[in-house]
Amino acid sequence: MQDDFFHDLFGNGMVRIALVGTLAILALFLLAEAASVAENLGRPTAPASDTITVSGDGTAVLPPDIAHITFSVENTAKAVADAQAATTKQANTVLAWVATQGIAQKDVKTLSYTITPQYAYPQPCPAGVLCPISSPTITGYQVAETVQLTVRNLDSVGAVLGGLGSEGVQNVSGPDFALADPNAGPDAARADAITNAKAQAETIASELGVELGRIVNFSESSGGMPYPVMYAAVVGKGAAAAPSVPAGENTYTASVSITYELR
């Protein structure tokens, strides 16, 4: 009776088709698994233990191609509106002069605009004298606008600084000599550091009688960013001599660490 059951089961055409399909899918799965095993055969299943780590230092010395100069315009009045009007008028005059120096509008950027109350504080009482309690009083408001210029013609930096003095601006700082592409210096220093590290790795591998394999780890640190040169604050109007401001060169540094697999 059991034989009749299996005979009827496998004699059914639909059942045979389903069984053949299942076996085909199973065969394809096993074939894919075998191919995956063959592809990964010989690959390490754990991090490489035979390695060498080397470090390299790099330097790039590049001349700057832009300079940043920052200045502010400040005015104080009893009313906020009056202080704003005075600051706006002076700032517009200075910016109109800046435009005559070949500085494009895209290179003029407002960094801040502040309104600050000005206070008068009560005089301290003499010792032993009882004084009424009083609070500071507002005597007026100071309105300040701070602007940053990007000067692309380095030959004109001195003239710009001198001209700002003639326009009576306050709190001039700079020039901060830099690169228009901020990544150029660090990239060049990193490339030099990697070249030095590779040379060191090849020398050590030759001395050990081994060959370098793939890179399994890399790290980097960089520095050597340029700092701005401070220019004295300018107060009041009058003819101002153009200062001499040599641009010099900026030095960028980088350090890298590279770990190679040995073979």
C-alpha cells in the first residue's frame, strides 16, 4: 500500500515538475556557493599579522596668491538711528574707495554688524559715606561694521592698507597671506610625506628580504598653516604712507603613517 502511495505521488506530473524545479534551484545554490568559496580561496580571513609600519614627514613651501585684510567702521551717538546713519555713510564711502582699487565685489564680505549700548557708571562713594543705590545709565550706542577684503593683486596690498588709513577706519588687521585654493598647500605636503614614507618602506623591505604587499592602514596629521600679520590700528583721517608688506612664502607640513602587508 505504501508502494502504491509513492507510485501515485511520483506518477503525478505536477509533483514531478515541482520536484525537478526544487532540485534545479538547489543545484544552482550549491554552484554559487562553490564559486564564492573558490573566489575567496587564499584570501586571509583575519587581519594581516606580517606587517610593517612606516612614517613620513612632508613639507611644501608655496608663495601666497591672495591676502585678507579686515577693518571696521565705528560711530557712537545718543540714538541708535543716528549711530547707524553715521556708520553706514562712512562704510559706503570706504567701500566706494575699495572698488577703485581693483577689488571685486565678490571679494568684499561683511563679517559682523553690531549695536552696543554705551554706559555711564556711578562714581564710587568715599569710605564711610552712605550713598544711594544707582544703576549704570545708557549714554548712547556704538554701531560697528566689520568688513573683510580679499586682495588678489599682492602688489597692491600696501596701497590698500595705506588707503584705509586715509579713510579713517578702525581696527585694521592683516594682511593674512594665503592661497586661493586652501587645499593646495596641505595636499602638496601630504604628497611629499607619502613619497618619503614609501621610500622608507621600500628600503626596509629590501633590507629584510621581503616584498611589500597591500596597504592595510593609513593615518595623517597636518599643520604649518600661515598666520596673519597684524597692521596697526588707524584712527582719524589724513594722508597715510603705504606700508611695505612682503608676502614671503607659506610653509605647510604633514606627517603620515602607512602600514604595509609583507609577503
